[in-house]
Amino acid sequence: MLRNVSDMDLKLLRLFSAVVKCGGFTAAQAELNISHSNISMQISALEKRLGYRVCERGKGGFSVTEKGQIILDAAEKIFEALDQFKDQAQSLSGKLMGDVYVGLADNISTLSSAHIDAAIARFYQRGHSAHLHLFVNSPAELEVAVIDKQIDVAISYFNRVLPNLTYRNLYTEPVGIFCGASHALFDNDDIQPLDLEDADWISYGFLSADLERMVRPTTSTATAYHLEAVIHAILAGTHLGFLPLHCAEPWVARGKMRILLPEIMQQDVQHYMITSNANPQSEAAQAFMEDLLHVHGVITP
């Protein structure tokens, strides 16, 4: 029976929370970098401390018990209170401290309008003892990470506006339609919009409504969630796909890709900085966001 909460109890509760977010022991192994047996042992230790089962696992699959869900909800409140306490305690030192978690879109290092490097440089010119954690993921995964408090801020292209997130414009990215050198349209000098619609496409797991209106493909036999995957499918010559111009430029220069109908099929997409409306930001996170906005000309000192 749990009569007091120790550091070990908090560690076990965090592990339980991580397992639930991953959807089970097997998926949590890679996320937590510990073995299935170790996870099982720690969950059993938590259940022993509580006096009841928090989840079902076995041949029937993984599921959270009713009591386990109540404990999980209560634990999340504890984690949030601890984070707020840590931020408030650190702010009293007069120095930026703690961890700042930042999510980024993939393949933006060559985009001239994206000044993430300048924001990082400006942040590290401040007097602080903060630690910056940088992640790269798809837009949908970045949105979820911000909402779930896994990261403080994300910078990417987003195809929707969620009510619990705040969106700030940062920069735009020119996007066009590309085919590979072995594609049937590569050497065609008389391409029509209908030719694009009849081709096989690699679709994004996320896509702007504006880009979707540019062309409406009748066939799509592949889906990608990262730009790197789109590049592979286009280079294969099997699919057409949308790509930012700066990502395609090296392949175009080598004769491996071609942009199609750029006069009418090229558009700019907006990239945003997103934060949660519900989750308070630490002073260090707020400072980094100020630096992001400053280097992109959104605010001035």
C-alpha cells in the first residue's frame, strides 16, 4: 500500500506513463531503451506499491485498467506541478536554466528563409545554463508532441489550425512538382496539367489545401510522412511528388530530377512556430521563442 511518494515511485509512474503513451511494452522498449523484462519488472513493482494492477498485458494485448487510468491522470498532475515548481525555482536564480525542447521539420537546413541556426546562436549568446534539445519529425507528430508537453515549441509547415495551439508565422518555403529522370514525363516538352493528374503520385501524410488544389491526382500508390521519403520515390522514377525547391535543387543540378510546369504549379507554403495554449512555458523556452521570432523579423528588440 502506498503511504508516501518517493523518488522511486515517481520514476515508476513516469515509466508507466511512457508505456501507455507508446501503447504497450514492446513499443516502449525502443522509446525507453530498456528491455521488455525490465519494463515488466518495474510495472510489477509499481503495482506492488499501489496494491492493484494498473494495466493488463499478455496474449490479449496491452490495456490500462480503470484504476490504472485514474492513477495515470493523477500522476500527470503531479508531473505538471513538479515542472512548474522547477521553472519557478530556477527563475529565482536570475539566470535561464533547465531544458528547452524544440521540434523541427526535416530538410530545412538548406532553406535560405529559415534561420534556425541564427536563433540557436542568439540563444547561446545569452547568459544561461539551459540545455537545448532538438528533434526532427513530421508536422502531425510535432503537433501531438507540443500538445502532450513532450516539446515546448515546434517549427514546421502545418496544414490545419488546432484550437489549443498558437501559431506564429516564421517563413515561407517555395514548393513545386517534380519527377525523376526515368519517369515518362521527364523528357516531355509538352506537359499538360492533365498529364500530372493521370500520373502516379507519392502523397504526403499531410498536405496543404492550397497544394491539393493545384493538382488532383487520380492515382497514388505511395504515402510519405517525411521529405526524405518523397525524394526517394521521385528519384525512383515511379511517382510524381511535391518537393521544396531547395531540397530538389541538388538533384536537378545533377540531372536526376525535373520540375514540372513551374509557371503554374509552384507555390509558397507558410511555416509556423507553434506552442500550446494550455502549457506554461519556462523562462528559457520563452527566451528561445523570442530569439526565433527576432531572427525571422517577427519582433525586434
